[in-house]
Amino acid sequence: MIPLRDDNPTELVPYVSRAVLVLCVLTFGWQLTLDPRAAAIAIHALGMIPAVLFGRAELPPEAAWIAPSLTVVTSMFLHGGLWHLAGNMLYLWVFANNIEDHYGHAGFVVFYLVSGVAAALAQAVPTPDSAVPMIGASGAVSGVLGAYAVLYPRSRILVLIPLPFLLQLLRVPAAVLLALWFGLQLLMSVGAPDAGVAFRAHIGGFIAGVLLAFVWRGRRRRR
């Protein structure tokens, strides 16, 4: 199911979430301007590498652009391909405006970064010797989905269901859609752990978003 929009109105213009979207797109555009070697260096320099983050390995000098601790943030804005970017930005577009509306602009910055850092650690801690860079906004976006599931479970989401020879539109409760999404992440983390997707980051980000929504009231009452 591909989410297209929700029926949950907002009061605030979502400047921050839209700025994150634009920054991710611009960063991907910059990645496309690099030759293959420079692109690989950029991924290793700005992506989160568990072994480097925990001090078990060092980057070569040409890739040591920033402190390893900062890569848990910079990695959120890099993407490995157009579909990787498009999928993350679609979910950000549909769900993030309500979370920003709930927490306010500054609060959403904190929420997004905390979710992203939690997601990165969920991916890195079980494999501290891994030299594979993790990139993408999906961990932080997963936090947005987790909070949305808690705060607006009854909101209706318009989804596109691609069937053979047919495209079906359907409205489903957010709780149902996001429970299916989370269940898929759990299933794939067990069934396809070597698929090249950071499923643990998705799971960790989602759980972080759920916990934040329960313990952090925000600026608005739940609807």
C-alpha cells in the first residue's frame, strides 16, 4: 500500500518538515554530480559506519571529513538512489506535517533528530564492527510514523494499492496501515537481514517515535 495523503488537518504550516524534504532532495542532487569514486568517498565520509562510530576502525584521510559522532545526523540526508529518496520523502510528506503541528517547529526538530539518532544506534549497536555505511532518512521518518500511530490512530489515509492490471484507491485507518508497515519491517529484519536495507533502524526509529509520543505531550492535545 502506497500512502498518498491523510484527512488530518493542521494549524501550522510545516516549514521544518518541508525544509528537511528539500534538503534531502538537494543533497541527492549533489550526490548525482559526483563521479563514482567521489560519491563513494562522500557516502563513507557522511554515512554512519558502526565500526568508525564506536572507534573500532578509522576512515582513510580523504574520507575523514567530520567527527564520527556527527554522521548519525549527516547520514539522514544522504540516499542511495532515486527510489530510496522517493519512498522516504513520500512518507515524510504525508505524515510529518501533523507531527510538526503537534510539537511545533522547534519541537519537531528535536523529535526528528532524536528519532534519527535512536534509529542509527538501533542499527549500529548490534553490529559494532560493521564497516557498511548506513544512509537515508528512513530511520527518522520511521519515528514520525511511530508518533503518528500513537497520536492519530483513527485518521484515514488514502492509499494506492497496485494490483495486476489495476490501481485501487482505498482509505484505511492510520493504525492499520502503520501496524502493517511495522510488521513488515519486523518480518524483513528476520527473513532478509542481508537485503541491504537497515530494517533495525526502521524498527528502532518507529519505537522511538512511539515512546516520544507517549512521554512528550507536545503543544497540542491529541485529536
